Amino acid sequence: MEQKNNVGSNRIDLPEEAINKMINKAAWLLEEGRVVKISRYMYYVIGKKNRHIVRYENDKFVCTCKGYKEKKLCSHVMAVLALTEIKDADNFLAERVSIRLQRELRSFGFR
């Protein structure tokens, strides 16, 4: 069933299933330390296959991914939007990225 969803002040015409998939991926991106803050208005998001830049322009976050260009919403933007609601987001990101780096270094044999 297609449902009209609101994200921020934007009306998004996507099926609820598609929105839920984006939310789950956004949560995964954050939990896995795949969002890196470049500046107050720009983030580097590391997906499973590709890397994208999410930036704030014209009063909204936009993404360089194909999905955003087609739908005007994506999991990368959702992850960044969620960060804007987390108190002490910089420490949250630093901790998540540190855990991810430690895990990756261990996979290369570093202890």
C-alpha cells in the first residue's frame, strides 16, 4: 500500500516499505560508524558499495547518490538527519568510527 510520508517539512510520496528500508539502512550506517562529519554542513557517508557526500544547501540536506536524485530522500540523508537529533553527536560519531576502525584493523591482523 502506498502511503504519503512526511520527512521534515518535505512531503515524500514513497511506499511505507521503502521508507522503512531507508530507516533501517540509516540506523545501520550510524551503528557501524559509516558517517563521518567533515564540517557542520557536510558529511561523508560510507555505504556497502559506494561513498556519498551529504551536505546542507538551500535549507535542506542533499546527497550525491542516485537514490536521492530520483526520490529526493535516501538512507544517507536520513542518517545525517538522525544525527542532528542526537545530543553530543560528535562524540557518538567518534566512538562509532573508532570501533569500526579497530574492527577493520583486527581483520588485517593488527591487535
